[in-house]
Amino acid sequence: MIDTHAHLDMSEFDNDRAQLFDAMHHHGISSAILPGVSVDQWQKQILIAQQFNCYFSLGIHPWYVPDDIDAAIITLEATIQQYSKNRRLVAVGECGLDKLHHWSDKQLLLLEKQLSLAQIYQLPVILHAVKAHQELLLLLDRIKLSKGGVVHGFYGNSDIAKRYISLGFKLGIGALILNPSAKKLRETVVNLPLEHFLLETDSPSMPPFDHPKSRNTPLILPRIVSEIAFLKKKPTVCILEQLNKNALQLFEL
């Protein structure tokens, strides 16, 4: 299994990171993609990716819009150039739009500049989308990224999902699928072919509904796979093979 979205560089893992990676390997979780969130975090993120044989992406999350966007984008491009020959760099992001967190046109400007870098360097993007699907879809339709990407933590309905898929995007599925109340997401997983989904956790965030105050980790992945298998009425091994294939294909791992 590959966790395609886990912030294992965050401070929540500083005390037991090595033990967690040992447990992951014991449970068949071979690797993870560590998404970038801010300029200040990239170097720690890259060091941890190298130390624990993970992949990483470089980007600026909409929660961390810098005061000087142009300067931050110059730094981002320089860092992408620096690691462009490094097989561990697999995407631009985590970038996107979030209307529940200091929403402004600066988020749109920051995202558009990052999408341009993804196009220039021929990398997929890892997108964060909260209450902003229409704005995001309009932007993606205009820019038309040749490498596509993933909408992480997807929770929308089948119609929204199909619009992203038509633009070359996959949908990141995490612990929300375990919640029987997440009817839109569960119906989307049932209705659409499995090749459009990726397996992820967003660790340490987005824990399962039955442990809402816990620290989320990639160790929840087998439970997510089992739930998708239950919903799709297919053997777990078939689900896992396709989800792994999807990750390998999108990120060219």
C-alpha cells in the first residue's frame, strides 16, 4: 500500500516517527507521499522523505498564503528546479482553495501560479478543495494541466467527481469513507470505476469518525481498503491492486 497523502513530517510525529514507519512496513504500507504546505516546512519534509524512503511534493497550501506571493513562487520554482532530477519529487502541491480559511483572491492567485509551475515542469498537482469546487473547476478547465493530478480528501458527489475526472484528475479517498453518514462520498465510490481513486489518509488530520480526537496515521489504510472492497463488492486484493496501480501511474513512481 502507498499512502498518497500523509503529512508525516509534521511535529505530531516527531516523538515516534521511526516506530510508525516500522509499524507501517509491518502492515504492508511500503511508502507515502509527503505533500508540501509552506516554504518554511519544505526542508524538514524533504529530509524526512529521504530518511524514510518516501516521496514528496512541493507547494504552498491555501492556509499558508504568503504576504509576498511572487517571492514565494520564485522560491518554489527554484526548489522544484533543485530537485527536478530527484525521483522522490513527484508533484506540485498541496495547493488549492479553501473558503473556510481566510478566503480571498490571493488564494486564487497563489494557486494559479502553482498550476503554471506544474505545467512548466510536467508534474501532477495535489489539490486541496474546500467549498470551492466551482472556482477550482473553472480554473482547471482554463489551464488544462497535461499531467492532471488528484483532488485530495474528496467528499463530493458523482457529478462533481466526473467533472474532475474529465479534466484528468483522480480523487483521494481517506477515512471519511468509513463513516456511514458520508452518503455522497460512498455513493460516488460505488458508482464510479475504481481507476479514478487514490488511497490516502491526510495524517495526522482527518481521523476516522469513531476516533475523532485521535491522531490519524497511515495504519488506517487497510481499514479504508476493506471498506472500499465492501462497497464495490469485490475482493480486497483486487481493490488494492488497482489503487496501487493508480498511484504508480499518476505519480510515475
